[in-house]
Amino acid sequence: MADSGAGSELGPGGYPLPAFFFEVIIGSGGDTSFQEVTGIKTELELESVAEGGENRFLHRLPKAVKHPNLVLKRGIAKRDSALVKWCKEVLEQEFTKPIETRELQVRLLNEQKEAVRAWSFVNAYPVSWEVESFNSTKNEVAIEKIELAYSHSERSD
């Protein structure tokens, strides 16, 4: 029987954890509220090799591990936001300074606000900073989308 107490990996009533209760930690903290996080994916890149004289199939050999960009979405932040300052330094300084990478964590939380799953992204840095379209016929919050590249990720259970 599923336990829904403290430290449980299941939500109320023994159901799987909801995807809407999460936090994002960049570097030593700061901006942690995001509407959406996408791009948590690890994929093995394959190389197809044809065997001489055998035309019925290709050997598919592992080549490298690849990761898509991590995408963070939220309402437009204040100018003094640490994340906004970091994005400005990387994307608007025209490489006058070296790019500062940071570690980033995405944590899935339980009812007690305890992390039950976490993904760490190492050597992350912003590669795209976009403000989604404005539309006078809709009543929506203005959203900024930040894409981050990283060298590798680790999932901790």
C-alpha cells in the first residue's frame, strides 16, 4: 500500500506526483518561480554503419549522449532579477567577457515541499532569451522564455 506521509514519493492518496509543484534553482538561488520547464531529456545519439556485403540491415552503434536545451518560461521578471542580469551579461555583452556558466537544478516537490526528484544541469548558460508575442485581443501575462545549453545532466532520486 502506498504511503503518502513525509518523504513519500507519491502524492495524496498514493497517486504519482503532480508535475505542477516544482522549483528551479540557479547557482546559489534567486529566481526560482517558473511557469514551465521543458527539455529535461537525455538521448543516445546513434551512428548507422553498413556491414560490407550485407544489405538487409544497418548496425546502429552508440555515438554520444546528447541533450536538448533546457527551456524556462515565466512572467517577465524585474530588471534586478539575478537571472535577467546573467542573461544580459551573456547575450548582450558581445563576448567582451567570458561566459559565466552556472549549475542549475530542477526539483519536483511533494506536499511537504521536499524534493523527491531532482535534475542537475552542469555548466549551464543562456543561449536564447525571448519575449513571447503580445496580443491585444487576449488577456494573458507577458511571458519570457529562456533557453539554456549545458554540458551534461544528472538525475538524483
